[in-house]
Amino acid sequence: MKRIFFTLVLLTMLLSSHAQDTLLVQGSRGRLHTIVVTPPTVDVEAKVPVVVIMHGFTGNKNEPLLTGLSDALLKAGIASVRFDFNGHGASEGDFLHMNIRNEIEDAKAIIRYVRALPWAGRISVVGHSQGGVVASMVAGELDEGAITSMVLYAPAANIGDGARQGAMLGREVNVADLPETFEIWGRHLHRHYIDIARTMPMYETAAIFRGPTCIIHGDNDRIVPLSVGQRYAEVCRDATLHVCRDDDHGFNRDRAAAIRLGADFLIETLTK
């Protein structure tokens, strides 16, 4: 029965001009609400490159930066997958128990799903903010060659630095005497979030990835300092850093330019 259902879904994707499908993928703490965007037709023989796109802390898959990138890739014949991490958006799970480690497991579940698609070709990853940390660590942890390239928008490795030093996304926290739960940006998290973040080798894991990396960062980012993006550019093996002048963490000044930078890089690395 499962095989028949999968075949019907695949045929629908192949025959329909509708390029967007919504589905649920089992993640680390429940099902992840996922959107698969494909060209109007997909060729099982030729294969279609796929970009897995990851949102940031308290974000969701439908933020303008992410949907804009998905649209730009679609015009170039590249499929994309956007999803809500556990406890975010329309996905299952409780935000209270979200942490970077279980988000990495979510991302790996999505990538396993993509790799099983008969029409999927090379895979790249994109992450914004905390999603950038997740994308870079997933790329470093997976087998060599699993990920072709990655784009990191303002990757928030300062979360790890802050968890060790007593500052969490602009708020001071007493890491020596953490309460069971604490509040950040109006949301509550379990102390395990900081316990895990403070031990994670974020830069070191990203440095394992051997493929090309594009880092895009605004020099007016008040949430993740430009110095974090600069450090990623130093540790990643084949990295290019683009500094968006006077832009902020969400690339609200010139989002179109940030999207073009990411899309052009992905098109080049996935279709050459």
C-alpha cells in the first residue's frame, strides 16, 4: 500500500504543472511540515538538483528570504525543500525542548527523504541564522559528497559563544546557575538548549565540509556580528564571504540582493 501511495504521489508530481507539494516528514520530535518545490516536470533520468533550506531561531519556512530564494532557484530549474524545525511553524514538537542537536537530526531526516526521491540529483543546503549553524554542521557531519555546496546567511555560531560566556542572542544569562527554563524573545526554552549549545563544535564541524561555501552577512547585523561570518569564511575550506553593506540580520534593506547572491552561487555549483 505504501509503495502504491508513493507511486501515485510521484506520478502526480511528474504530470502536474503545479510545482509545490506539502507533506509531513518524520523528524526528531515529531512530523515536520515540509514544502517541496519542483520545476513543472521532473526527469527521473536526468535528475534535478535540490536545495534544502533551513530557517532560524523562532522562524519558519515561509519567511521572505527563504521563499524568495526558492522562487529564484525554481526559475533556474532547481528544486527546493523548505521545512519548519520541531516546535516551529506548523511542525510538531514543543519549542520548549528544541535545541540545535535535535534540529540537526531534523535536517538529516529531510535530507534522507530527499536522497530517496528517484528524481533528486545533487543536494545543497542553505541556512539562515541558527539554521546556518545547523546547515553547516550537517554538511560537516554527513559523508563526504552527500552535500554539494552550502549557503550560510548570517550563521549564528555566536549562540555557542554566548552559551559559554553568559550571553544569549542579546540577553545575559547566568550559565553557572541556569533555571530549568528561561525566556528568550518571548519564548521559553529548557536549560538543555544552552547545555547543548555550549558544547557544540560549530566552527570545527563546518570546517570538515570540503565543498564550496557562500557566506552572506550584513555589516549592520545586531544579532549575529559580522565577525561570526568572517570566522566561518576563515575556517571553511572553499569559502566566499559577501558583506551586504548597511544590511541587518534579516536582510531587510536589500533582500533581493541577498537572494541573488545565494541563488547565483547555488546555480553555479549545482549545474556546472
